[in-house]
Amino acid sequence: MAKKHILVVPGDGIGAEVTTVGKQVLEIIAQKFGHEFTYDEALIGHVAIEATGSPLPDETLTKMRAADAVLFGAVGHPKYDNDPSAKVRPEQGLLKMRKELGLYANLRPIKLFDELLDASSIKPEILRGADILFFRELTGDVYFGKRERLDEGNTAYDTMIYSKYEVERITRKAFEAARTRSKRLCSVDKANVLESSRLWREVVQAIAPEYPDVTVEHQFIDAAAMLLIKDPKRFDVVVTGNLFGDILTDEASQIAGSMGMLASASVGDNTGVYEPIHGSAHDITGKGVANPLASVLSVALMLDISFGLKAEAESVVKAVDNVLKAGYRTRDIANLTTPSDKVLGTEAMGNQLLSQLRA
Amino acid sequence: MAKKHILVVPGDGIGAEVTTVGKQVLEIIAQKFGHEFTYDEALIGHVAIEATGSPLPDETLTKMRAADAVLFGAVGHPKYDNDPSAKVRPEQGLLKMRKELGLYANLRPIKLFDELLDASSIKPEILRGADILFFRELTGDVYFGKRERLDEGNTAYDTMIYSKYEVERITRKAFEAARTRSKRLCSVDKANVLESSRLWREVVQAIAPEYPDVTVEHQFIDAAAMLLIKDPKRFDVVVTGNLFGDILTDEASQIAGSMGMLASASVGDNTGVYEPIHGSAHDITGKGVANPLASVLSVALMLDISFGLKAEAESVVKAVDNVLKAGYRTRDIANLTTPSDKVLGTEAMGNQLLSQLRA
Ligand SMILES: CC(C)[C@H](C(=O)O)[C@@H](O)C(=O)O
Ligand SMILES: CC(C)[C@H](C(=O)O)[C@@H](O)C(=O)O
């Protein structure tokens, strides 16, 4: 029996709707497998700014450090997007959390459920069998370098910066993962232009001999963005920096049919954080149509990676698979041939999933 | 009758193979329409380093300034890609050319020829009708900011930097183009994190009221990379920075079926430079299989943009269309149903094209 304390941090937009389902999954898993999971909740992002003035209140950070894992929703609000001059922004809470918890490795598995082969804009024959695991570095790069305005506000800069130890630790994690999979690692950079990318490439090249069983290739980010769509199966484990990882993994969501299916794990020195990659999606917030499966699959990653509960994790993935096999779809993964009574909202999809899990 | 002096700069890899065909197209156009085109040739990239020690010899730059337009091939060599510590690199020649000639606007039209609807990894029903014009800023951003090593080489940084006037001039070009098309402009940035992107967004927002007939939307780069594949038709004119533009336009090549079909125009204060976006492609160099059509379409852009010869430009595009309609394909755009006698190498494809043009 495992005893675990889980902090639920719904954040903004559809975050609350989808983490509600994620938490229900945890409750059923605890019952079914005889674990004791306790829960607490905390604020981040726009809702935290509204309540406390800060996008990451100290109380939230303290609770995060005390938890065994964090179930995270999303942050962001259109109000700030359209106001480039806002000083306090929801995303600052997210970035501070990543930095403070030392979440340097963001794992984003891209795997297509067979039933969704037709939900993508990419041809099924290109997609069938695609299975990519991204390691996105999460606490460095242009996200955390110095930025400022110069010249009375008429010039602005950000600093894209990496130190060797930062590249080393994420690269080793990626090599380790490649060993347990098809033994292919692709490192993505822009070493033909950027000095930080040349450092990145040097480090990957220096570590490679320690993993002689893994085949390494290097791709420039522009070529990688193209190849990912042209031939997703050529990739297995991919390691890249924070900014390039942000772009490539969102793009790769099309391989999985929809962003609404993609889970992620952010891990490092401390508590792991598990979240959908879809973001706050204010256009559909409150409408009850958000796909909860990315949050459910984030729970599966939590059970596996933070708690080492493999069978429990597998049962969650299996339940998702069964719900899809039974033909249920949220709007984002439905297509023209989906009967309308099988197109479900967030809650109804959650209920289907929970009954599969109970079975 | 137009009198024009054209500098041919084949550069590295398949550059020479494809610009040979591009130049032949110019020769036929001159004959057919009674123009007087004169030519010269110059070195850039790896071949220039080998010959002179410099990736952009002064002589090349002088010839470029004196020309009415430059027909460009590609730069790059795997030797440097695998040696992050090389001090002199082919790409430095390309970047210096862009800066010295003030080529701040890189136009990359993404248009699918009907005949290639099946050559893409994306479903035909998603692609049909897609037609995007990218304006990539080309002389700023992290390509030209300060970069260095710190901390005995253990840390490296690059500076992502924009000034208002740089954003203004490319944004205006994009708005002007949007006016002549479907009146939709999408600006891509990462303003939820980057200060340089917030400046970018501010400038676009400030200019928008001058073009009340154009609808503007802003997308974050991660979302844009996803939407481009999910629903390419939602985009018409796209304006973005140098790095994001590099990534998005390579990715967008999948919309046009192959990178081998995409032309670009780099324009600014001085001589315009016309080049395929495909790069040096050393894996196929010297094999005679490169697709020359991107170079041919670059010639069409040159005739149109630098020389104002619209009918001539159209006849080149028409010839490409006819060759495709006749069923001819290079390897990169062939598919399983292409009969093997219609799969042509660079020269044979060039000859088909030239005879279409002569007809
Ligand atoms: C919200 C935003 C700051 C964030 C990022 O860019 O990292 C998001 O896109 C993500 O990928 O988690
Ligand atoms: C070769 C390289 C430096 C160049 C760039 O990144 O600009 C190329 O990818 C391009 O798009 O023209």
C-alpha cells in the first residue's frame, strides 16, 4: 500500500474542468488498488493573481514542495496576451514553479491511440506506429535568461543561454530512456547559427560514447519541424532545449490526433508536476467540452514516474483505450463519422472513463 | 525590352545543380520576351572558404551590389555541422550577405500545385486551397544579436533582439501584401514569455489601425506550429521574426508537398536575392536527383519582384504547372503511383521544363 500526498493545482481556463476528472481517476485508483492518497489544492496563474496579486503565491510553492506529486491544469489568460505591457503575468507563475522545483526535464510522450488514426490532419499511413518521447529541457534557455528594454523601450532583448551541466543532465535522461526503447536518440538544435546550440551539440557529442548502444543523430530545428510531419516514425527519443521543445511538442500534437490527448511530466530534483500540454484554452472554458483525457494520461504518468506504480498506470492507459474503442469522443477528436450520441462533453467523457476504470 | 544583370551564386551542395536550371530559364525568358540579361558568377559558403578562406569574399559582395538581382543556390556543409568549434562557417557568409545587402524581408510563398495534392504527408482535404505567404524578418533576432562563451567555455549565450523600426518595416510589407490577398494577417511571436516578442506584438498592434481593412490575429509560435498542420487554410499572410520564420516555413514545406518546390525572395534596401528554401542537401549532392523546381520558381519571383516582369513570371509558373500536369516528378515529389519513366533527375526535369517554356 502506497501513501501519497497529491497537490491539485487547476490554474486557469479549462484547467479546473480537466483536473477534476484527473483527481477522480486518482481516487478510484486508490480504492481499487488499496492505496492511501490525500489531496490538497492551491492557486497559480491568473486566478492566483486575482486572489493574491501573485501568479505563484508562496503558499502554493510551500504546498508543492511538501507534496509527493502535483496534478497541474494550465495557466494563461487572453487579457495579458493582448496587453504586452502587463508587468504581472500568469505565465510567470508557471516559469517560477519550474525553476523553484528544479523541474529541468519535461517528458512529453507522443503516442497515437489506434482508434484516433483518423482524427489527425496527417495521413494514417504516415502516422501508424509513430511513438515519440520528447525530453524538453525546462529550466534554462531563453525562458530564463536576462531580458530587458533598452533605448527608451524601443529595443528589447532576451538571452538564450545554456551551461554545460544543464545540457548534460537532460541529455543523460534522454539517453537512458533511449536505451529502454528503440535505441535511437535525436538531438535538435540550431548549431549552424547559435553559440548556445553549439554548446548543446558539443555536450551531446561528448556524452554519446558512454551509450554506445544508442544511435545519435543531430537535426537543426527547422529541418526537425519539417521531418516531424513528413515522417514521424523516423523519431524515437528526441532531446532539445526549452524553446525548440515548446514548438516541436505542440506541433507533434498533430501526430497524436489532438492536443487534448497529450500528457506531460516535469521532473527534476524535487516534486514532479504532471500536466496536459494543451494550455488554458479560454475559447472553450466553461463550456464543458474540454477533453479530459490529457489530464487522465498525466495521472498515469504520475503513477508511473513519481510513485513507481506501473500496474496502476497501465490500468489508466487501458481505460482510455477502452473508452476510445467503445467509440466515445470529445469534440476535438471526433470526426464526421462519429455518431453524435458518442460525442461527449468533459463530464460525460470523465464518467465513461471512470466506469471503465472501476470495471 | 529590359536590360538586367544577374549574379548567379550557386554556393554549396545541390546549389550548383539547381541554379544551372534556374539560369537556363532566365536565358529562355530573355530570348522569348526579347530582354537582355547578362550574367556573372560568384562564390559563397563552403566553396568560398575552400577557395579564399572567407565564406563571403569581398569580391562576391561587390558583385552582388552591382547586380540587379542574385540567383542563389544554398550554403552549408556537414563538416561544420559536426564540428561545433569551427570558427569559420559557411552560414556566416549567408548571414553576412543578408545583413550587408539589407535583405530584411524574406518572402516565402507556400502554394500547393494541384498535381501534388498527394505528395504530402498531410491529407488532401486539409491541404486543398491552402495558400500562405510568409514574411520572415531576415536581418535581426537571435541570428544577429551578440553571442559568446562565458565561464571558460562552459556557458554560451545568444541574444534575441529586436528594435521597433525593424518590426515596423517588415510588418508594413506584410500588411500591404495582405491588402492584395484575402485581407487576413497573422503575426506569430512568443509574447507570453519573451520581451522581444512583446515589443513585436506592440508594434503590430500599433500599425494595425492604419490598415482597417485587414483582420489581424496574433498566435504564439507553439500554437502556430500546431495550427499550420491542423488547418493550414486558416492562414493567409503570416509575419514573424527570423528564428520563428525559419522554423515555420520549413515546417510549411509539407503543405506544398516537398521542400523541393519552395522558392523565396529576400528583399530590402538593395539587390534582391532569390533562392530555394531547401538548403545544400549534401545527402543527395552530385547524384543528379535534386528537384530544380524551387530554383525555377525563385526565378519567377525574381522576374516579378525585382524586374516587374509579371507576364514573364507567370509563364515560368505555368511551365512548372504543365510539367507537373504532364506527370513528370523528381524523386521527392513522386509517389507510389508515379510510373517509373516519369520520375526524372535534375537535368531531365530541367529539360522538360525548358521545352514547356519554349513552347
Ligand atoms: C504557457 C507557456 C509559457 C508554456 C511554455 O511556453 O512553456 C506552454 O506553452 C507550455 O508548453 O507549457
Ligand atoms: C542555413 C541557415 C543558416 C538558414 C537560416 O537559418 O536562415 C536556412 O535555414 C534558411 O532558412 O535560409
